[in-house]
Amino acid sequence: MRRLLRHCCCCCLLLLLQLLLPHAILALSPDGLALLAFKSAVSDDPSAYLSEWAEDGGAADPCHWPGVTCANVSGFDFPRVVGVAVAGKNLSGYIPSELGTLLFLRRLNLHGNRLAGTIPVALSNASSLHSLFLYDNNLTGPLPAALCDLPRLQNLDLSKNSLSGRVPADLRNCRQLQRMLLSQNRLSGEIPAGIWPEMVDLVQLDLSSNQFNGSLPPDLGSLSSLAGTLNLSRNRFSGEIPPSLGSLPSTVTLDLRYNALSGEIPQVGTLASQGPTAFLNNPGLCGFPLQIPCQDRSPSTRSPPPASLLSPSEASPEKKGLKTNLIILISIADAAGVALIGVIVIYIYWKVRDRESTGCSCTGNQKLGGGGGGGGRGWCAWCCSGSEGNDDDDEDEELEDEGGEEEEGKEGRLVGLEKGFEMELDELLRASAYVLGKGGKGIVYKVVVGNGTAVAVRRIGGGGRGGGGGGRYKEFKAEVEAIGKLRHPNVVRTRAYYWAPDEKLLITDFVSNGNLATALRGRSGQPGLSWSTRLRIAKGVARGLTHIHESSPRKFAHGDVKPSNILLDADYNPYICDFGLNRLMAIAGTDDISSSFEGGSGGFIGSALPSTKSGPIDRPNNYRAPEARIPGSRPIQKWDVYSFGIVLLELLTGKQPELASPSSSAIASSSSIDYVPELVRWVRKGFEDTRPISEMLDPVLVREVHAKKEVIAAFHIALSCTEADPDQRPRMKTVSENLDKVGP
């Protein structure tokens, strides 16, 4: 009833506007009147962006106003407003409740302005709304629970405002939400229980930089669809970390920094594979992966009980003297303790001298929460594996027989691949480390060293007879050096490596802006990639693959080209990663080289490494060529051509490839299994049926009519790359040359 009354009030207000405003406004649709109400609510428009929002002349149709998107709706003779995007225009004013009368509005984007006041409850009347972006404004007041009445709301970003008050318990009604970002506000109080189990579709949650207190809600662990980073940092949460958070998906990275949490970090599920950065600046926390053993927080750190709780003899010990025999025993014990401490100090001094003479430094013990494969020996195993005794004596004897190169690999040291890159192992161990992502292959870290340089560090293998044998050091070294020689503006550069019996590391450049998969799926509040950006990415990837194919007589092939292995910098320049990784993992003796890391914002060679607590996750790769799916087949360059064609089709259509079921004739053939993605079939059939190009193109690109010829040319290049017969596909060099002819 209350919602019906609000709707009636809005309709009456619009009718009143029609009576009061000039007759020319009567030609406007109800949607146009609602938009003019927003223009009237804007008190300052520095760039005059809304000046074309007019009620008379040729501009009376709101569908032609800047920032307004319309679409035909069945049952209406005129288009209805489905999108309003007035972002980053520095507008002052407030958000009027009349916007709630836009019944077919799907996306409202007003971020990056100076809008003040409260979020109008009447927005809940815009029943088609699925994306609401109001971040980076000056909005105040409570978080309106009425927004959960929107049946289609999926994306809610209210971060960087001044919202205050408690989180309403009615937030549990936002069952359809996929992304909820409330960071950098003034929200306070405890988070009510029972909210999160209802949000079964929630993918992204950010509550950071608020004033929340109380304990962490245990039911956060029920967010089974969560991905990326669960950010709860910079609040006032206290108490212990609930073990139920270990039930979160393995791809989730936690950020619990700058709170008042205490107790031992539970070593269960996802919690066991987090890096130390997730728990920093919580003085009461202890345990792995922090360098704070929990036994150090024993009785000495506790406050003494009040004197009123002690017995008279305990409260006043001076009233009762000590016996002579007890004093003598205490003196002897003290002398023995001092002597023992002296012996330990001398022993440690000579051990440090010995390690310094062999170049070993373990000051960064467990800095990045190591412990994979090596049974908890951790990060310190990098430098000490050569100077400490190996548990496997037989293996040590085998290594000693291999000669100088193998002995060098056994000792373990950081080896740079070029003169311009200088970094000491101890500097790497002491540096700040951040988790980039986790998957079936484990954890990849961003490491910022003392001079501010950011690199990506990846653990290739954690030991075992297959990976720890010095007999494979030559092979590993040769492979890394060959990869390091491949230098191209569109290929991630490998800077250094580390080999030891129980640890193998690869150090590369860090690329800051995530990967193409994330960019194509869209970031919160960010517009889709334009055609010019997509074409530039495609050209860069084609040039990088051409360099990989043509730069060596060995006929290198990447073998795993897909959007998650194409990293992007701040200017959306592409960098191919993951080149040679499977080969290195095989040499290092890592068991799992089939699954790949799809998430994260990474900057490193694509996939993540083996999880120390959970088994590998086998994700299907729908970008592989049909012949690549035959067991035992070796990568060839035509695989990369096919995969690139699928990536190019995804850039054009915005659709991810899904595998079709293999035909019965294909299954009967042992030499070629016809796994062709539905995306390829759909595009080919579209051209055969001469369907309009707009029906196949990503809707984000449809409005770029001037690029139609370029788009068609790119479609033909992609289809030539995805021929089922490898001999029918062009070389990557030819593909790159043809793409360079498209566009300016």
C-alpha cells in the first residue's frame, strides 16, 4: 500500500508539472518530464552537459538527449527511456524522486558528481532497474532498504559517499544482487545476522572503510558465488575470525586489514591459503601466515587479575617472606638460565656467520606464507634449502654425482635474466607482498620492493623427487632463459628465476589493470570497451603471438591463448602471459598443469599454482583448437591461431564461447574430435543467412556505425582463424598483417 501511495504521489506531481509548465512541454513523454525534473534538481552544471535537455524545438525527444538511452517496448507507440548515464560531470544538486517514475529504466549511472542529499526511496518504483551506480558523490542519510524491493537489481555501487547509520536487516531481501559496493562511507554498528545466506548470487562485496564494529558475521562463509576480493578492511571489527569463512570459494581473496581482530587465524579451507597481507594491522592476530607465533601471546601479554580477586596472601606477598632454601634454588636456576642463554647466543652467532658466507639469509621466513609441497618449510626454504640438510639423503647423493651445474641449482639462488634488472633475494623476502589471485594452481603474489618496483612472483613447484632433482636444473634454466629472450611490447617480460630442490620461482613484470576476461565482462561502473580499444587489443595480441612464433628457430607455440592470459595496463595495451608455463611446471615436477586460473586482477603469467589445502580445479578451456583436445597431442602454432580467432570473436560479439556437443561421427573418429564452440557455429550461420551485422555485434558496439566496415573485416579474419582444418588456417604473421590493415 505504501509503495502504491508513493507511485500515486509521483504521478500527481508530474500532472501538476504539465499544468504549470508551458504548453510546449505537453509534447514531452512522461519519461522526458521525469528527466527534466532531474535537470531542475541540478543546481550547477559546469560543463553545460544538460543544456540539450530541452522541452521545445528539435530537442523535445528525450531519446536524443546526451546520456539518455531509449528502446522500443511492446505496448507503447514511442520509445521508453532505459538508460541514464550522466557520470563524471561535476554536477551539484540532488537526486529527485521523479526518477522513480521511469518504469523501464534499467541502468542509472550518476557517479563522479557532487550530488548531495539522501537517496530517494521512490527509486524503488523503477521496477526495471538492474544497475544503480551512485558512487563518488556527496550523498548522505541511511542506506535505503527499499532498494531491495527492486526485483531486478543486480549491481549496486554506493561507495565513496557519506551514507551513515546501520545496515538494515531488510537487506536480506536483495536476493538478486550480484555486486554490492558500500566502501568509503560512514556506515556503523554491527552487521545483522541472517543477511548473507539469502544473497546466493552475490559475486562482489566491499564493505571497507566504514565504521562497522562487532564480530565478523559467520554467515559470510555462505556466499558460495563470491569471487575476487571480499574487502572488510579499515573498520572496527573485533573478536576472532570465524572458521566458517574458510567455506568461501577458493578464488576469493580476503582483505581484513586495519581492524581489531584477535586470536589464531583458522587454518581451514580458503583461510589457509591467504597471504599475510590479508591480516595485517590486526595487533591481536597470530598464527600462519603471520610471523607471530600464538605461543608468544601467552600469559605475559595478558593483564593481571584485579587485586580484589586475589587471596590475601597473593595480594600482599611482601607480608610473607621466602625461605632460605628456596632463595638458593632460585639463584642457582637463574645462573643456569643465564649460562644457557649465552650458549644459545654463541651458537646462533656462528650459524649466522656460516649462512652469510654461503649467501643464505632467512630473515624473510614465511614472508609470503609459503608452505606448499614442502610440508610447511615456507618462504624461508628459498634461500636455506642449499645450506640446510635435505631430508632425502639418497636424492642428495644423486645430485652430487651430476656435476657443477646441478650443484649450483641445488644451492638455490635468485638469477636475473638481464643486466638492467637488479634484485637481491633478501630484498625480495623483505618486501611487501599482496595476493593477486588463487586457483587450481595456487597463489600468485604482487611484490613491491624497496625502490618501489612492483614485480609478480609465482611459485612454479614445491619440491618432490620430480621437481627437486638437480638433474633437471639445466633443462629448467635453458627453458627460462629461452623465454626471457622473447622481448616484445605485447609479451609479459620474464625478469628472473629461482631454483632449489624444494622451491622454484618465476619473477616477471607486474601488469596493473587486470586481464581481458575481466574487462570484457565489465567492471562495476565502468563502460564497455569501445571498438577502437578492442581493435587495438586484438592487433597487439596478434603482434605478440607473431613474435612468439617467428622469433626462434624452435617454432615456439603458446598453447593456451585466452582472455585471462591477456593482461592489460592502464591504457589497455595488451600483454600476453602464461607463455612456456606448462613446460616449466612439467620440468619442475608440478603435478597439476591442466587447470588454469581464471580470476583475479593479476599481473603475472596467467595461471595460479597448486593450492596447499585443496585439490586442483579442472576448468574447461573453450578456446582450444579441436585437434588440441586429442590426448597426447603437442602444441603447434596453428592452435594459437584458432584460439586467437575465438578471442577475436568474443571481442566482436561480447559472447563467451560455449562448447557444443561433439557429433556422433566425430566421436567415432580417434584422430579428430569435432569440439566446435557454439560461438563459431552461430557467427558462421549468421553470415550464411545474411543476418544484419548488428544482430551479431556486441550491443556496446552497435552505436559505432562508422566502424561497420572494420567490424565486418575483423569478423572474416576471425572466421578464417577458426577453420576446423589446421591447414586451412593462416599463419599468425598473416593474421597480424591483415588486422593492421583494418581501421586507422
